[in-house]
Amino acid sequence: MLDDLRMFGRFAAGLRPFVQSPLSLADCRSLVEQCIQDRERNFLLLMKKAVFGHPQSPYLALLRWAGVEYGDLERMVDQDGIEAALQRLFKADVYVSLDEFKGRRPIERSGLRLAVTPEDFDNPLLAREFEVRTSGTTGPIKRLAIDFDLLKYDAAHRRMVYEANGIGNRPTAAYRAVPPGSSGIKNALFALKFGNPLERWFSPTAVSWNPKMLPSAIFTQVAVRGAQLWKGSIPHPEHVPLEDARPVSR
């Protein structure tokens, strides 16, 4: 419970500046353009810090099994670009399949066997202001650590997708699960960040105040109340079971 309280504190502290600095369309476009411009540099920086600087990384084990050090990767990217570098690594069996990523089976290559869990692939650089989970519909439930900086960039990309499809300013709603599931709170925060908050949040799962689910219920309330306090908007989740989704359609 102490860890949960610390997480609530980190989340509440990060939520205020996140809410109070919404992204305009021009901000979103600028962020996406900058990401594209800095793509190779950011990729190499990520690999240097989160893979070669993280001895427990399964990616590092694969790269070293293939005899690839950071300098080798840097030369590949500098000479041929990211796509060509990744193709070379793939052909050298440096990749992770979906079943391996989800921890369903070990990473096995000639002379290498590496037992892995989904958490082994967590990004060690994330600030971990809050933790949520995947739904588990395509495999074991996976814990996700997410920080507000990452959400800002994700929100900018989401807004540009909406703009490309002509729906940037349309009224929006979400039919996504409440915490500990990740999708509902992420969609609510995306929409809030780029200035078109959700009008309704429907959830196939209910907010539960039983002892096992208490941290998730408190977290949901912190998000909703905190956003309102700082002049943002995250609607209260409305439970609509999958067996009868007609309220969402109406």
C-alpha cells in the first residue's frame, strides 16, 4: 500500500502541469515534425541508455549474442539509416517475436536460451508516474509504466492522426476499461492534452472499491478530481457491460 501511495503522489504531482499546458494543433505538429527530424539520434540515444546501458535487457543479450556492440549499431544507422540497420539485425536473428515479448516462451536462438517475462521489456528510462495494466485479451496481463512526457508525445501523434482524418474537433467519447486497465485513462489523458477532452467515458469494467481493487479506484478518482481541480476535464467513468452496449450507441 505504501508503494501505491507513492505512486498516487507522483501521479498527482505530474498531473497538474500536464493538465495546465494543453497542446495546440501547431504544438502537436511541431512535436511530430521534431520527432521525425530527430528520429535517428533519438533511436541511438534510446539504445545507448535503455539497452546497452541496461545489463538486464533481453535486447542486449540478443545483440551481444550476434556480436553487435553499440559502436556497430551506430555505424549501421549512420551509414544506411534506421530501416536498413533493423533489416540487417533481423536477418541476423536479432528480433523478439510477439510470444517472446509477452513471455509465453523463452527467446531461443542457436546457442542462446533466455527465459523472459513481459516486465523484462519495460523501458528503464520511464519516470513511472503511474502504472496500469494491459487488458490481457491477447495474452498475460502486463504491467505498464507510463510517464507524462511519453503521454505528451503520444497525444501529439494522436491529434495529427485525427486531423489527417478530418475529426480533430469532433465531440469524442471512449468505451475503454477503467484502471487497472490502461486504455481508458490513456485515452482520457490524450484527449485532455490536445484540447478536445472526452465528453463521456464508458467502461466495460466498473470502478470497484473492494480491498483488492482499492488502489485502482483511488487512482481513477485522483485522475478525475485532479483534472477538474486544475481546470481540465476527465469525465467520470460510466459502467456499461459488454453484454449490453446500447447506452454507448444511444
